[in-house]
Amino acid sequence: KEGGKIVLVGGPAIVHTGASDSIATLIRFGFIDAVLAGNALAVHDIEYSILGTSLGMNVSDGTLAIRGHRNHMQAINSVFKAGSIPKMVANKILTKGIMYECVKRKIPFVLAGSLRDDGPLPDVITDMTVAQKKYKEILKDAKMVIMISTMLHSIATGNMLPAEVKVIVVDINQPTVTKLMDRGTWQALGIVSDVGAFLPLVTQEIQKLVK
């Protein structure tokens, strides 16, 4: 309501649980001003957008896709073939999803790498010092940070935030919420819930306000 900057910190469970369409909708309507994540969110969002699966599972019904175990590598290779995520969008290979909306709406995103990443995507920053600096640049002047299903990036982001920034953390795993608060982000409001059920409900209510 006040027009403050809202930053999303997201993990791949957003895609696994079928909630990526909800996040894409929130970006499209202007309720998310920046996205902080790792390699996995982008990989599985792109896999879902071009193949309809996440880690080889059909997102629509939870069934195993035929030869689906190859799908996330196919998604990674598609990004490398295009050169980057923005180039995938420009070439109309990527036509929906979280990363698509970020590129189309010029919403800044930072993907911080880790040792376990598949690929990683060419857009991922693998130097942790550089990634942390980029995270801090995005978080400057943020009024609210919403952390969804990523313990690693949530705690890292929480350590970069001043106490006056509103923090909402949504995770089905209760220790994620308590660990974040125990490590200094005392102002965090924790919601223990399945993001696949929670985010669509939030998006529906916000869309009512927009109308």
C-alpha cells in the first residue's frame, strides 16, 4: 500500500509444489520488485515452463514423466544453447514462468550458486563474495522480504537485513523458521505451511484487491 520495495527469496519447492504460477502472477501484477534465489529455482522453473515437469515429475498431477529424469538437464542445456535466461525469452523459447516474468517486467534477479549445483546456469554467480554483494545491492531500501522454502538463502539474506525490514518466512519445515530467528532475524514472521496450498490462496486474494 505504501509502495515499498518487496523482495522475494525463493527456493525450488515453489516449483515442485505447483506454486510457480502464483509467483509469476504476483510479479506480473507488480507485487514483487526483485527475486533472490539459487540455481535450483531457475532450473526447475524453466523445466516446468518448457516441459511441464519439475525434477521429472508432472507438476499438474504429480505423476512421473516418461524419461523425466532427463528433463532438468534438458532445461539447463536449453539455457546454455540460448546463452542466458534473457536470451531464451528474447528467442521465445521461454514464454512463461517466474524467470520469464522477471525478464519481461525488468524485475532484477540474482542467482547465487553453490557447490552442489547442476550446471550451473550461465546466469548464476558462482563467486560467493560477488553473489553476496549483488544480494546486498538488491536488498538496499527493501521494506519487506518474503522468504519461501529455502533455508540456505533465507538465513543468508536475513543476515544482510536491518531490523526494521519486515520479514515473512513461509516453509513447511518448522525448524527453518526457528533457525532464521535464532540466527538474528528476530523480526521474522513465520508461517508453517505447504507453499503449494498457501501461495495460490494469497494470490487469489491479492487479485481480488487488484480488480
